[in-house]
Amino acid sequence: MPTTPHLVWSAAEQTVVFPAIQESSDAAVEAFAAEGIDVSAFNVHVEEGTTFLHPITDNAADVDATMQAAMERVMLFQAEPDSLTQANEQVNALFQ
């Protein structure tokens, strides 16, 4: 179903979501407040300007799977930090 401005506003006003559109996100905050729900934990970073974009890359699932497994092994002392070089090579190979 295509997203329309009306649907975004409706979802915001019905306390369903926090839309990415600033005006409708503000409407959601107001709607939650009217319900007596404190949503400050969800919008503090927007208000303080401390949000960031998640890195976008091709092969994201493969990169994540490779690096998560490699980092877990290092953090659990099952592998030395220099083992991350091999994980890096595996990730680089995804793009060749």
C-alpha cells in the first residue's frame, strides 16, 4: 500500500509510530503526550541533534554477519585481535 501524507499523519495521530517526517513526528509526540505517555526517550536525540545515519552498503547482511562473528570471537577471548584482518579480507572480497 503506498504511503501518503494522510496515512503518515493518521499513524502519527493514532500513536502508532514515529514517522520520519518531522511535522508528523511532532504530531505523534503530541498524541502520545495526550495519552499520558512519556516518549522523551524516543525523541531526545532528534531534539538534541545527535541522531546519525546507519551506514548503508551493498552486502550489508554479509558484512554484518562476518564482522559480528569476528568481533564476538575477539571479545570472548576466543581469537586474537589480529584475526580481524582475516574478517576484513572476507568483507573486502564481497566487493570484488
